[in-house]
Amino acid sequence: MIIIILMFILIKDLNIIVLMYRLAFSRVRGIIPKISETELIALTSGGTSIDRDIFSGQVPKNKYIIHHFKKDKNHFDIMKQRAEMIMKKYGQNNIYPSPYINNVMKDLGDNGFLGMIIDKKYNGNKMPIEYQSKLLSLFSSYNPSIAVACMVPNSLGPGELLQHYGTTEQKNKYLPQLANGKMIPCFGLTGPNNGSDATGMIDTGIVKKNGDNVYIDITLNKRYITLAPIANLIGVAFNLKDPNKLLKNGKEGITLALVERGLPGLKQETYHNPNDAGFPNGTLKGNIKIELGSIIGGEENAGNGWKMLMECLAVGRGVSLPASANGSSKLCTYGIMNYIKHRQQFKMPIGNMEGVKEKFMEMFVNTWIINSSVHYTNYILDNNSTPSVITALMKYQTTERARKVLLNGMDIYAGSAICKGENNFFTKFYNSSPIGITVEGSNILTRSLITFGQGLNKSHPYIYDIFNSIQSNDLDKFKSTFNNMVLFGIRNYVKSFKFLNNNRLELLTVRFSNLSNFIALLGGKIKANQIISGHMADILSNIYMAYSLLYYNNNHKDLNLVTNYCIDYLCDEAERKINYVIDNYPNKYIRVILGNSKYQERNRSINEMNNVYKTIINSENVADILTENIYYKNTVIEDLEKLNTIDKKLYDELYQKLISVGEYNM
């Protein structure tokens, strides 16, 4: 790129310049991959936020500092009390299969938990995303199976799709019943032959005619459908075919429709057991016939299903799953933080041992990262942004980091973490953790194919405009955008030298932007270089989460030491990955050019870790943040907390109770 722009500057002959632009136009056209209609829809759906600034190489100072949420606080407090009432009533037992599953759903519906995304004009209980997230974290910290039952109706499914695309008749009929729980929704997309490739070999629906009646004949074979065993309003996705040209409006393609339980031919006969996690999940099968009016939004929305799905993914990916990861991580970290203060081995609390400290610190740092990024993302979404790249990275990052929290915590809690019993607060999360990794697009797919690739095309300041100019064969637009991109590339290449910026996060941001420009030169080969794409997604994610820490914790000046330690942790990870990407760039000459962006490995100071550990253990503010919106009444966590203040006479008795594990008569 540098050579090209210098040639443009030096050459005076206008005809030669035009020829060179045409050559560049042709070259760029050659490296841009063929993009399917479904890929193009995914690319153009959703918006951008701070991710665009990160790809630009500079996040303006103070632009994204958040103000802590206080709107409708009384409403949230009431909902929190209701949530605690439900958890007290049903305890920590799995809610499915069980004889009281319908009672659970009724209580959730009666108390407004199934209508948190539904507008009040439909008798819904719509509330800010920040409050939805906090309530989901609350449920998740105590009973993950109740959290899932609450999560699905407030995520991608009939409720959200109806509000965005439903006809007036459909909205008036279904939304009030979804809001109060009389109708339990599920959404059927995945089947045996379409998983991560969601629109691959998906079920087929064929438009047919019987006399004057035009209908759709659909053969269903859906699996992994959460709430399917108990749902009575079912959204289904299928590939619509119209071989006889019977549609007056709409078109062939992915289509979304609503069916009710009991429809002739619909089979809801079997359920799955997802790792004993205890929530309803199952299958939808059979051959059904539906009217064109059952299509969400009516016949004119036939064939628009993929676009509809892409525009409604943010809640499930960016809110629900991160909230559940936050709830489990905070509870486990808080529990272990108290445990290591009191558990004695080698005549000392195990928290005094550096091996335990090291495990706990990794556990804590990932929890702190999850918590900050969850609240920061909620803030972005509550300000009417729809950043599809950020919600994608949040899903895979928070669920992966929550899994690390669990594994480190189980290492410390040891035998108590692997034996079932009342003192084991890990197994329910351990069983649920792989499910969050898998659903809403597997983390492998999201990380290696979607996050960076979509970010490069959507969030980069120039690449999508270049793509558009190629698609529309607009040479003038290409010239203008190409010039801007080349100048942008040169500027960020120069800024990526360390002597120009000593701020670690700012330098990392500009180096990511610079590296992204060179990765873009791979064009369609990015899809094949999935390891490089995955590492670039990780770098982008770490930068985003570092800014989340910086901005969300802006009001916690007393915890700057903790915040900076976590930011450095993220930078450490990202810098190693930048080195890896540069070392594995397919062109050896570009590897040399990118040498200025490589990092020397940093060694963490043990003293620094010990100092931050001491701050964490002794800080009431840290404890307050970890316990905010988690629930642990009458559990081992509450008893561990009591050890901090209990009378010495009672201490030994409670301590012995807490270090016991479940025992069962033979």
C-alpha cells in the first residue's frame, strides 16, 4: 500500500494514474471473496459502536465513559424482590423434568419475568437491558435452570420477532399472552443437518394450493430447542419453496412462522437432557400445514427470515448468555474468596499460599472482566446502539472466561467441588457451562469465522465502502475510498511505533488497527486462515474489554490498582496474540514490515500480584461488587461469609460443617 501511494504521488501523467486506479480496482476485485446473500445480510445487519473506533486505531478519550444506571430503580427493586421470592419457593432444584414446571412458568409469567422485552401497551414489562441483565444474573447465580426458563422468552424468539415484524393482528393476539405467561414460546431453528451453518440443510416448506386455499406444507425435524417440551407458541424457521409461483407477495428463502401446540401433524413428544442442567429442551417434528397468514409479518415477509434473525440476535448473544456467565462467575469467586480466608492446610489459611493465590487471581481477574464488560455492553445497548460485532464477541468471551473461572475455582475447592452435596456450589454451574459455549452459535464458529471477519467489513472505516464500490462497479467512489484507506494505513503504520505512544492500551489499539489493514490484504483467504482470524477476534475482544474496565470502573477510583491489573492482564494476552499473528502471516515480506508492531514478552511481578491480591481480599468495595445481584441465602456461601464475623465459640463448629462433603448411605 505504501509503494502504491508513493507511485501515485510521483506520477504526473493523468492517463497513467487512471490506469493504475483501474489496476488497483481489478486487483481488489480479485481478492474480495464471493459473498452469498445470507452473508451479505449478516454483514449489513446491526450497527457499530466503540468497535469502529478500535478498528480506526484511536478511541477518543472520555467518549464512552458511562454513567451508572438509575432510571426506574424502584421498578427494578420490586422485580428483584419478586425474583428472590421465586427462588426461595423453588430452591436450587432442577425445574425440568419435574411435576411443578408449569407452576414455575406461571409464577415467572405472573410476576413479569417473561415479558421483560414486551412493550407495556401489550401488557408487557419492558425494562432497560441493564435491569434485565441484572435479574438474569440473579437467577443464574442461584438456580441456572430457572434462569434459562426466564432467559429464552426474553431473547431471540416469537416475542422479539413479533414486536419487530409481526402484523397488528399477530401482535394483539400473541404479545399479551406471552407477557403474562399464558403462552410459553420457543423458537425452532436448529436441526440434525443445520447447526452452526444455521441455514444449511434446514427444513423445507413448500407452497401448495387446495382449491382456493394456498398454504405451506412443512416437514419439521428440529432439535436442541429450549422450552420446546412445554411451549405452546412455536416459532419455526424453514426454507420456503414456491415451485408453482403461488405467492402474491414475498419470495422463496428462509421464512419464519408461528404455530400453536396441538396443530395437526406437530409432534412434541421427546425431550433432551442437556448435561443434567435441568431446563426444558427438546424436539419439534412432524409434517404440518400452515396458512400464509402464519408467517411472522404476513405473506410479504416470506423469504425475509434470515434478515429478521440477524437483526434480532443482540439480546441472546449480547445480554442473556453474558448475564448468566456473570452470575455464576461472581458467586463462585465470592465463595472462593471467603473459603481461602478460612480453609486451613499446613497450619495456615490456604489463601496465604502463592499457588492458591495464583489460581484465585486468574479466577478473580476473569470475573472482574466479565462483570465490567457486561455492564458496559448493557449501557451501549440501552443507548440504542445495536453493535453486532460487540454482541458476538461478548457471547464467546464471557462464556469462555466463565468456564475458566469455574475450573480454577474447582481446583481450589478440590474435593468439595467434585462431590455432590449441600456444600458443593460448583456442579450446577459446571453442568451448565458447556451449554452456554455451544448455543447461539458455537464459540468456535463465533470466534474463528464471525467476529473479526464481520468486524473488518462492518467496523473498519473504509473496507465496506470499498466493497460497495466494487459491487456497484463505481470507479470514482473506489478512487476516493482507496485514497483515504491508503493514507489511513500509512498513518496508523507510523503511529504503531512505540516511541510515539507510551500508553499501553492506546498503542495496542493502533497496532491492532494497523495489523487489521494488512490482514485485509488476504481478502477471501481470511475465511481459510481461521486461526489467524480467531486470534484477531481475541485481540479485538481484549481491547474492547479493557476499555470496558477503564470506563465502567471510572467511578471506583479506590480500585484503580485492581482495574489496571486487569487491563494489563488483557493487554498481556493480546500482545502475545499480535506476535503470533505476525509470525504466522502468510507473506514473509509483510512479516518484516510488521516487525515494528511486535512486542517483547513481559514478565508479571509476583510482588504486584501479591499487592493486588491483598487489596481484593481486604476491600469491602470488591465484596459489594461481587455480591451485587447474586443470590445465596441459606447456602454454603452465606455460611462461608459468616465465618468472617462469627463468635469464636461457634467458629469451629461452623468451620467443620463447611469443610464436610456429601455422604450417602450404601
